[in-house]
Amino acid sequence: MRKLYPILFLGIFMYFSGNIFAQISQGGVPVSFSDEIITGVVPNVQVDAPDMEIIKAEDALADAKGMAYRNGVPLKVNINPQTNGIWDYFPDGSAMWRLKISSNGAEALGLYFTDFHLPEGAKLFVYTANKQFVLGAFTSFNNNENGLWNTQMLPGDEIIMELFLENANDDYRMQLDEVGYFYRSTLVSMPKDKSQSCEINVICSEGDGWRDQIRSVVKLNMRLPNGYYLCTGSLMNNVSEDCTPYVLTADHCSVDSQGSAVTSTHLAHWTFYFNYEASTCGGSTGSTSQSMQGCLEVCSDSYGSTSSGSDFFMVELNNDVPVSYNPYYNGWTTSLTSPGNGVGIHHPAGDIKKISLCQSISSSYTTHWEVYWSDGVTEGGSSGSPLFNQNGYVIGTLTGGWSACSVGEAGAGTGPNEPDVYGKMSRHWTSGGTTSDKQLEPWLAKGTGNTTWSGRNYCTAGLSDMEYIDANITTYPNPAIDQVSVDFSQYNVENGNIQVCNVLGSDVTEPATGDFNGTVNIDVSSLSPGVYSIIITTDQGKIVKQFMKQ
């Protein structure tokens, strides 16, 4: 067998069709967008672009060896509101600071702070120079104890930061030390870098029966020592049933193309994209409107640096997953019985979420499952994605393989009849080492002796733990301006409850109760722009629908 090249890190940035992005933020509109505000010219900090000839040469060498696919590099800066940008002061005592950052030729830019702290009432927005794409408002909720924080990518080579302080004398810290320069496998390079033609969107009929598991899978945008890469991961349940935000991926996803391992500082700048998937079976785009930043390492083995072990890496997100993301926490089993069938769910080539159907799963290796596909394959960017058995339990995580839609499409020796390999949960359990930071068992089973555990839905405060159900209920328009309509004509609800929640799971409108069998109109005119969830509680369970408020 030829050398196994890890399937890893091919990233494509896709944006939401609206103009408001939604990392965990409070929505709203930048102060400077108001016609009533007259302000000065925004100064620009021009950051030198990397030497792309050197970058391309390094990438060509790494790509030829099947190593990590890098799509961005960090540019060092020293920027803060005390020494850069322009301040505007207003009669009510408030103040606004702005600064443009540009770097020629970038397909997308991201901001990485090493000392970030906003006071109560402060709002930070980040947007493209043409004001087409907006992130924020970021507030004190986004503060982390370690002071580290970052934005997701925004398309183009110019972005503007805008900080608003309710009181000009408020204490704040915003030290920007790094600009992420993304040069390939981003929105601009679509469709050249999208996944292979035989991949299957999860919304297609092949995804029926796997709807819960699909909700668990996330796209990872990882900061590693020499750049930015992508993998796939999934949320994992534990026996405490407390929705601790554990994300399981592959250990080789924590090592860059030069063999350098991730640090805690790098982990603080990882970005996790939820529900990045097409809305139609033939769709080619998805929304990146739901993301989270930052995590801590929980446990791992040494596969990324030694190529031995079963290749697992689990992190805990810095915050609980918002209920509006409709997360699912996977069940798992350490059974060694080869399942009759199963699926892989992943983000190949950093693309929208796909599902691949297993033809066979065999226990050919001590540490890994060997998988052949009947439909779909895996690719770069799929690494760390879960393998599910016929019961919907995670039994492994993707290390690599030779599958491709056509012979030779992913390199010599690849093709539709070639296998992939997944590290076994049974080996992740206690075989990575003798301490808890080398084992999954202490974190998922917690010494109870359980080797199989079911998955669960979200358990965010304020919402009871009920079964999530898929019902034929539609909402429109989306995006909405003043009103959202909920159509119950195809699914009647008796004694139900309707809530509208923001990304933090807090109610933002008065709940409606009663029997619903026609159209219910909800006034959203007073809501700030952003992403919201309509949560419909019935005797059978909960139904969650999402909409964008313009």
C-alpha cells in the first residue's frame, strides 16, 4: 500500500446571501451607516501582502506530498485604537473609532486579536469597504478571559473596523496583532476549488434518516503555526447529558504542513461553522451565518506528529452552542463489530456539507476502519469527520484514504473503488496513552463503564429538553423586514407555543400560545438585523425554523 496521505484542510469560504454575518453577536447596524452622522475620512493601514511566489512554491511542494492544504497565511501587525485610526466624538458623550485595513490581492481577510476586551455598552462592527458584508455587533459577551478573539473571514482585500463607546472614557482593549490573508480556496476562487462532482448534498434524499447526525457536523477553520487550514468535526454527547460543547476531529488536523503542532493560542483562534449546507439537493452554496470562535484542547493522541495511534483530537468550545444553531450531540459506541452499513458526513474541499454512503466497513486494521463507498467519497477538508454505523452512532473519525469520484482525480492510486480509513472509537477510548488527556473515555463515559451512548438535542437554559421533530411548516419571507409568517396549513398544532429567540437563546418577542392551523404572523419590526430562530413547541416535540432580519 502506498503512503496514506491525510485528507485535510481544503477550505472554501462561502458567505450568507444577506448582508449580515452572524458569529455570535448582537446584530444591529454600524453608527457610521446613518445618514445623520457626519464623520471624517477613515485612514487606511496598508499591510504588505506575502510573497506569493514563495507561498506558491511551498504549497506546491506540500500538495505534491499530500500534506496539509494551506489557504491562508498570517500577516503580523501592531494596531490599536490608541495609535491608529480616527475618533469621532458626539454631544451625548459617546465616541466612535474607525480604521480601514487592506492587503493587496487577498481573496479574503480576517482579524486576530491578542488583547480584546469591550466594556458594557460598547459595540464593534467589522465590514467590507463597500459595506456589503457586515459582522457584529460584538459586545462584552465576546470577551474571553485570555483576551484572545478573532473574526471569521470577510471577502475582499479591504475591511473596516468600527468601535462605538457609549461613554468616550470607557476602558477597552483592542490589540490587533495579526491579519489573516486568504489567497486560495475562498469564495473568489469558486467554483474552481469546490468538491468533486459525485459528492451528495446532505439535503438530498440520501440524508433522510440521518437528519440529527447532519446537525452535529461542523466545518473547522483552524489557525496553525504557519497558516490557516480546514477540517471537519462533530459535536459529541457525554453521559452527563449536559451538552458540554465537545467537538471531535482528527489529531493530524492539529499539525501544519511543516510538522509544527497547534498551541493554546492558536486554538483560541479556531472558527467553527455550523449548518453550512445547501438548501436544495442541487444547490451549490450555503450560509456561513452561524459560527463560533475559540476552544481548548481536551484530549488527543500523537498521530499528527508520529503517524501512530488512531488519530483523534477533541476540543471544548469556549461557549455553549446557541440553541438557534439547532445543534445535535452525537451518540457513540466502541463496538468492534463491523456494521452492516453507515455513512460519512463531512465538508469535502471545504465545501457545503455532504453525505457519503458506505458500501462496506471492515475492521482490517487494529486502529482504523476500512471503508468503501457506494455513493460519494471523501476529500481534502473531510479529515476528522465522523463515521456513523447503521444505528447513528459515531464509530470513527476520518484519517485519510484513496477515494475519488474518478480514477486519478485526487492523485495517483485514487478512484471510486478505493478505500478510506477512519480511526476507531474503540482505540480513541483508552489506547492513546495512560492519562486522561490521551483518552476519550474520561470525558465521554466518565468512568461509568458505558461503551455505547445515545445522542441528544440541545439543552440550552430556558428551553426544556424535548425531542426535535421535522414538520412540514414553512416560514416566509426570508430575509424579513417587518413581519415573518408561519404557515401551519400542512401541519396543524394543538395547544402549541411559538417563541422567537436570538442567537443566545433569549426570547425577543412575546410568546404566542394556542391552536395553530393557518398562518400566524409575527411582528419583527423592532428586532435588530441578525439571525433569529422561531421555536414551536408541540406535544410531540420542538420545531425550529430560522430567519434573517434585515
